[in-house]
Amino acid sequence: MFMAIEPKHKPAPKPAAVKAQERWEKPTEAMIRDAAAHNEAVAERLRKEREQQIAEARRANYQAQLDRHWQSMLDAQREQREFRMVGGFLEGGAGDYSPVARFEREWRR
């Protein structure tokens, strides 16, 4: 039912002397052109990676700024909730008893 599958054999690598002769037969202009194409490809890849890093840093900066503003808003809302109207006056703040703060502390336990 199952047939033995024999792996295909890779051709034997060329000897170093043959490879060297093939390279030496290439004209100098072709060698320079190949090297320049390789350098351009590397430079393009590095440029794209640098652009991605800059974009990521910019996005992280914007997110950090949004986080700071959001936390500031939450702090202001918490502080506003601590104040309460008593006899026509706003009372509360740091050090005063606050039923809202007590509820929030107990609720988070």
C-alpha cells in the first residue's frame, strides 16, 4: 500500500576552483553592478526598518500622552466625587471623611 519514497539526491557542489573560475570570468562592470544592487537592497531594507521604528516611537509617544490626560481626568473626577454639599457649602477634600471614598475603598477589596 505504501511505496517507499526515495529522497532526491542533491547535485554535488562545484569544486572551489570551478566556482572561482566562474567568478573571474565575469566582467568587472557586472561585478560592480551586482554589488551595487546588493547594497541598494540592504539600504532599502534598513530604511524601511528605520521608518517602522520611528512610526512605532511616534505611536508610543501619542499613547503616553493620551494616558497622562486620561489619568488626569480620572484623578479630577475622583477629587470631584469627594466633595459633597453640606448646608449649602461644598465640603470634603484631603483628610476629611468621605462616604464616597469609603465606599470605593471597601468596594475594591
